[in-house]
Amino acid sequence: MTTVDITQSPRSRPREELAARTDELGRRIAPYAGAHDRDGTFVAEAYEILRSEGRLALAVPRELGGDGATVRDVATVQRTLAHHCAATALASSMHHHVVLAAAWRYRHGAPGADRMLRRVAGEGLVLVSTGGADQTRPRGTARKVPGGYRVDGRKVFCSQAPVGDVLATMFPYDDPDEGRIVLNMMVPMKADGVRVLDNWDSLGMRGTGSHDVELTDVFVPDAAVVARRPYGVIDPPFQLVLSVAMPVVAAVYLGVAEAAHAHATALVAGTPRAGDPSVRRQLGVAATRLQVASWALDGALDVVGDDPVPSMTTVAAVMTAKAEIARAAIEVCDLALDVAGGRGFYRSSPLEQCYRDVRGVKFHPLTPEETLLLAGTQALGSAAATAIPRSA
């Protein structure tokens, strides 16, 4: 059975072909999904397949040993993978978006970016991100010591933690000259003082292994600090991260909704219920919501492009698409369960898992309400538009 083979330039490989090859990979992963959802255990077999097939290097530039996938390519892959195992698609998205950001830094001459990317391609490193929960005001503390920093803190929603190799994280630091800033850093998961807490027991996306990670007096050398950023502000580096990460994450949830619609349609096709006007209408509403959500994703990816320029305009476009996808995906999964009726209420039904998995879409930054606040702030032309809006 073939897997995703991304070896041509993005413009010469149709997305349909990319999705078809990913679909074959997803069929190899799908048999493990149900048990991990029931048990709340990490999708380990899927990651063995991804690693063995070199899929973790999807977004690594080709000259560094990877496949050179763009943001659009990665979104296509993760959306299709979600048709088969949402947890694998979402968890690996957290790795891919870190790689996408590192690839951007490499293309723009950032020193040291190539080393990590070569290791992802050559060793199959899994990169674990804490950025979604940390945002612009990260948890924990950092203090300066000779040769680096000592950091302490507990990071939440660390997807892929059971197999992670490097933690891409951030800590606040009270610089004597600059005041409070944010330090972005790469911390080995096996470093002294790093501990994965086995506490991921969630409503949906149960196979992502998104445990808390606790860091206690962990030494981080100066060379592992990849950025110094202002505290509480969506500065250009963070604008870049949001611009490449959120389309990929949103694509996963769009894939979950597409799977739910397909399952519901298959349940009623060829049965007397297919002639029920109310059932046809529900399926039609779901289909149109999926179409508009797909257009929203395509529009956001058009704005991001293959080599995005960090800007709040791009962030706003991406977040608007994500909010639209969030609302549509939840509505579609609800409609799919309505169409299925009692059969969809059983744990054995794939619709039941889609219904739970899709609920996670609102928790990724920015929430739909925060997106509205950002849009309103930008409409007013306020300089505060670079701050994370708070809906509560």
C-alpha cells in the first residue's frame, strides 16, 4: 500500500492526488483509532507508521531531507487524515506547525534553524508545542544563570507528549533592561527536571496524548533560546506561528465534520428515510455548511501563501476562517447525529466520536469570541489589535 509521497513542487502536484495518497495512509492508521478513543491512550501505532514512512518530515525543506510541503499541503494532508483518525491528525498537526515555522525561519536566514530541521528529517524527531495554551502570557518562570536559564512551570495541552523528543515552549522572563519579555526555547523532553504527567482524560480527541508537562529547575542553554519577544503582544514571530498553525488545525476539524457527514449520508442512503424531506434538508444544510467552511479555509490559505509575511491582517484572516470552520463543523456533526437518529447514539458509531472530537475546535486560539473582538478592534484601528483579545 502506498503512502503520501510529496516529492514535487506544490504547484505541480494537485491537491486531489495529495489527498488520495493521504487517504491510503489513513486507512492503515484507522484500525487503531477506536481502541485509543475508548481507552484514552495515545495513538502510538499511528506514530510508528508516520515516523517509519518519513511523514514527520512533511514540511521540512527538500534540501534538508524533507518533502518541502507548504502550509496548504500540510492542511490538505491533515484534513484528509482526520477522516480516518482525528486524534492522529490533530496531534501531528502540533508537530507540523512547529516545523512549518522553523522552515520559514530557515528560509529567512535564521541561524541554527537548519539543524533542528535536519534532525526532524534524519531522526524522525517529534516536536511538542505549548504555544496554544501559553500564547503571549506563558505559564512559569525563567531566571538567568551562567550559560543560560533555569525554568520552572507546568505546561498544559502538550499533544504527543508520550513520544515527544523536543518541547517547543516559552517562559516569561523579567529582563533587567527590557522588562518582562517572553523567551521561546527548545527543551529536550528527556532533560533533567522534565516530567510528563499522565493526566489526559478528555471528552474528545482522547488519543492525542495531550498531557501536562512539568518542568522543575530545568537548565536551558542560551543556544536553545530561539527568540526573545515582547510580553502580552502578538508580535511578528507569533503572528507567523498563528498564520501557519491555525489553518492546519482548523483543517483537522473540517475533516472531522466531513467524516461525520459522510457517515450520516451512508446510513440513510438506500433506506426509506432517504425520501424524507426533513432528512434531505438536514443533509443539505450540512453539505452547504461544509462547502462554505472549505471556501473559508481556501481563502485563509490564499492570504497566508507559501511564504507568509507576518501581519495582523493575515492573523485576522486566518482566525476568521477558523471561527467559521468551528461553527460549521460543530453544526454539521450535530446534524449528522440528528440524521442518524438512535443508531448514532451508540459508542460503536463513528458519529458519536465525531460529535465529541469536534468540540475541541473552540479551545484553540483564538476562540470564536476572541476572533470577533479582534475583528472589532481592528475595525476601530486601535493599536491594541496586537494584544490577545479577551472575551471574558
